[in-house]
Amino acid sequence: MNEQIKDRKLEHIKLCLDKNVNASYNYWDDVILKHVTIPRVDLEDIDLRVEFLGRKLEYPIIVDAMTGGHPVAKSINENIAKAAEELGIGMAVGSQRSAIVAPELEETYGVIRNYDVPLRLGNLGAPQFALGYGESEIEKAMEMVDAHALEIHFNYLQEAVQPEGDRVVSGLLSRLSPLARKYPLVAKETGAGFDLHSAKTLADMGFRAIDVSGVSGTSFAAVEYYRGGELGRIFWDWGMPSPYCLIELRELNVPLIGSGGLRNGLDAARALALGATVAGFARAILPHATKSAEAVQKKIEEIVQEMRVAMFLSGATSVGDMKNAECVFRGEMRAWL
């Protein structure tokens, strides 16, 4: 069983690196930030600092959940953690279910404890809570990475098209409700997007933040298609666009992580303009994380500079101020709106 877990984790990494597993359409291209001819402050005076989940970040960026559970994944997580410490940004690990099942895999996640990452997020799957997970699994996952908060990922699209998927949802909300009041939980989608009703339900329960992760980036239906699931081809583009999810959820009284298909700092600035507190990057970082911490740091520094320029030209002076930036929508996003 443990070898099967490690093999599946490695397979996911390879597929994301080597295959086209992107959604067919990237909706961030349909979000146009309106140009401000005379910026309000000097470029280098734009304040990119932000507080999120009670933690202070130098930039509004989280390297979002990707991997763990394999020796290759340990190296990836270490490279990301080292860069996150250096830059003062947040980091989430991939699903820790494998280490709950096989404790010898804990260090592939726990390696991030060796670095002073200002915001560390653990990660467990929502379907497992419907199947019986509770306080002990939360505490183990958080202790494993010394987490400041724990992501609960809602990946029912992937589970539905995966041959060995867990499709149980009965009793999920009743199990999560008391846990959300006791632990700092973040609700995370994995590429299909959060609808308003579901997000409001979880926010009212006490979830501390919502990671929208909508259609635009990696399709886990596509990943499962390459693993041999024909359903993955049919549901390749299932879900709601990432920008649309931010617009739908921005009035909720809960901070948002804008993620799902972000490629650069311009996309991150678009996410901030639509209501995100921080921007979540995953697959854009993965190829660099397989190389070195220096490669990760260089990529994120490029993203930061791109974001700074976009904010400068949008007339913003700070991350919070970016919510006042004006946007125009075109293409497929217009249909959604």
C-alpha cells in the first residue's frame, strides 16, 4: 500500500510536469486592468506587505498546495520552503493523507519545519472527513508541518473521475462544523472553483479563509485522464472560472486566496483587484521547484516585480488599495458575468 501511495504521488508530479493538463481556456486573460496614466506613488514605494490569517507576509503570495509523500516531493517542498523563508511568503504542502497512512512519509512534508516560513499551511482532503477523519488527524497533520492553519481541500471532481476515488459526502458538514470552530481551517478547491452557497456555508461554520482555485490552470480531471480514466476527458474543463469565483465570493466576510491558473504577477494583480487578499501559485512554480531553491526564488522575484508594475499602472499604492482598481471583462468571462 505504501509503495502504491508513493507511486501515485510521483505519477501526479510527472504528469503535471510532462503533460498538457491545463484547462482549455485561461479566464485571467479576460480580466483587463484599466490603465491609470499618472500613477499615485513611485514604483518602489508600492507597499506589497499583507497580513493573512494573522501572519505577516512581505508579499501577497502563497505557494499553494502541490505535493508530498515521495522522496522527490521532499526535495520540491524543501526548495519551496527555503525560498519562502527568504522572501517572506506563505506555503502550503500537498495532501498529507499519505503520511497519515504511512508515517515514514512524514518527512516529505515535515521538511518545511526546518525553515522559518511565515505562513505554513497543512492539507487534508474533505472526503476523508466524510469517511471518519477528525481531531486526531487534524492535529497530526498540523504538528507534522508546524502549521499555522490547515487547508481542507474539496476535490470532488477529481474523486468522481478517479477510478479509486472517494465519492462520499454524507455527513461531511456535520463533521466539519465543530472542527472549524476549534481549529484554523481554510477551505480549498482544487481547480473546479467555489460556488457562493458552498463558500458561505463554510464561512458561516467558521472556516478562516477560502481558496477559490477555479478553472484556468491545472485540471485534475485531465491528470486522471492520463492515469487511465476516460471520465477525465469528458470532465476536463468542468467547473467555474477562477476570476468569476472571486467576484462571486468577494462580499463574504472571509478572506480569499485567488488561485487557479495564475501564471505571472499580472494575473496576481488581477486576482487582488477582484477581491483576493493573497494570490496562490502552484504549477507555475513546480518546474523551478524541481531544480533548486534559488530557481524558485528567482521565479517568485519575477512574479513580484510583474505584480508591482501592474499595481503601479493601475493606480494602486498597496495590496489593500488594489481592490479599488477598475477592471474590464471580455471574452468568455463576459458570458459568465
